Amino acid sequence: MAMDVLRDAKALERAGRRIIHLELGEPGVAAPRRVREAAAESLRHGSIGYGEALGDAKLRARIASHYGERYGVDVSPDRVIVTTGSSGGFLLAFLAAFDAGARIAVTAPGYPAYANILSSLALEPAPLDLDEKTRFAPTASMLEAAHRDRKLHGALFMSPANPTGAMIAGEELARICAFCDEAGIVFVSDEIYHGLEYGMRAETALRFSQRALVINSFSKYYAMTGWRLGWLVAPPELMRPLERLQQSLAICAPTLSQHAALAAFDAGDELEANRAAYARNRAFLLDRLPKLGLDKFAPPDGAFYVYADVSRFTDDSIVFCRRMLREAGVATTPGLDFDPRRGAKTLRISYAGPEADVREGVGRLEAWLRI
């Protein structure tokens, strides 16, 4: 639905309207300067042909060393596969780790593509309903209860999360990993928003389990959405199946993007400046949204979203968001995209865009809600 909102917003822009985009989870900045320079250099001097299915050896080694630098975790490059964004990583992980009919725990609210991809592969998403009681973060006890009720074969959690920004604390993540290892549940940890935290530090599942499959991406913290590059860290026994799947489904991740991504790890100053801008947007929204009557949400720990209850104004978030776009020129995403059962009374606001746009968007919302 976020993409549907974008389509409608673009149509209004083509008609001459100025639209404030608070719907997409896309950084409102360009890829780091070092990344763009590395890409240009590669175009000038290199052949952009097929690469190895597992990814460029230098990039795999650099990703592996990143885990030592950031988390103090020793990861072998032999366990890293470079993918076509995190989306390609999920597709490979699900195909390699699960047989048709397997049940995979996911969160509600949660990233909608999870259920869509799982269902398209004849896998069954098993939603765990989250709410303010756990600040929208899943727990090991929830997972245990769901497994007792009906056997689970996998669990897929994101921290920081989309759409809520909720993070799983390190000690809780350790309990989740331990339970999954004990119960024979394949744990897939979506860590694509790591680096975008505003207090509590995100922890990798690789600290607590050698069985976990960890997925990350250059799209969010590294601001490289359209470069379509991510990575997957997997147990050794899955690497050959993953390689064969990659050979068949994608051949390799984009070669030019891989050459450029090596430079992303050296762009820390620029990336941290981006994160500081998101933090300012976050602080602004946490202050202003309650004054607009949007006061029911859990303050996001990370990522760049606020998932707000709008039941004071509507019980149909789709109609509400359409009216907001048409009448106020502000694009947000209806909560039904993230929670089909309860999302009619919620919406997601992205603060990944420029600070001026976030402020103007809130100003427009304030005027519109008072009409």
C-alpha cells in the first residue's frame, strides 16, 4: 500500500501539486559521496560483467570484518552471500531453509512483504500480535506459546522494526535465539535498520546463535536503496544450497553496486550525519504529534517511522490516508499494510526525508486535522 500511495502522490505531482512524502522508508539523501565516486571509478576503468554467485570476495570479507568492528563477533567471509537487496536475501533464505508448508512466525504489525513472499513460496506466515505492552517488540515467551499452540518451523523478526521502530533488547534476543536453537526453529533476523538507533544499541543475532540466518542491506543506514544490494550470513551447511539458488535466480548481485559498496564502510562521518538528521526529525515528531491528537504510539527505538493510532479520527485508515493526500497534500501509509486485522485504525509516518519536509508535513496535518 505504501507503493500505491506513492503512485497516487506522483499522479498529483504531475498535475502540479506539491506533495510532502511521509510514506516511504527511503532515505531522503543521496548515497555517500565515497560510494558514488567508487561507482564512477569502476565505470571508467572496469568491466561491469557477471560476478560470482556468492558475491565479490573483497566485499564479502569487508562485510565479515564489519561484524567484528561493530559487534565484536567473529564471522567468516565463507558464511556471507551478497544479495540483490534484502529482498533477494529473504527469497534465498526461505527457499534454502524451509520446505513447502512450513510455518514461520512473523509479527503483526510487521513488514508486509514477509507474508507475501512466504505465501508465494507455499510457506505459512504465523502472525504474533504485538501491542504497546511490549512496546511492539516480540518476546521469547510469545514465541514459545505460539510453538506450543501449533508447531513452528521458523521465526522471522526485525529489529529495529518496520513500521514501529521497536527494538528487541539484547537479553531478549538472546532468549529468542536460545529457544529457537533448542526447539529446532530456524531463526531469521532482519537487521536492515541497524545503525539507525536513538538510544539502545541494536544487537545482532550472530552474537547469540551460530544457527541464525542474518539479513542486512545497504539500503537504509547506507542510503543505497536503488543500488539493490544486501547480504545474508548463514550457517556453513546452507552456503552451497544458497549459492546454487543464487546462480539460478539472479546469477549474482549487481556488480557495479558491489564495487561501490566497498566504500560505504568508510563513509561513517556522512552516514552518522544522516542518522543525526533522522534523530532530529524523530524528536520533532515525538514533540508535535501528540499536540495534533496523534498521541497513541510507542516512541520508536530505531529505524525512521512512527506507527500511530488514529482511532480518534477514523476507523478506516485507507480512506483517512487518501483524504489526507488529496486534501492536505501529505502522503502517509495506512496501517492495514502492516496489520490486516487491526491496522484500520493506524498509520505509519516516515521521517526519513528532509527535515524541512517533515516540518512542513506536520504543519499541513495540523491545519487539516482542525478543519
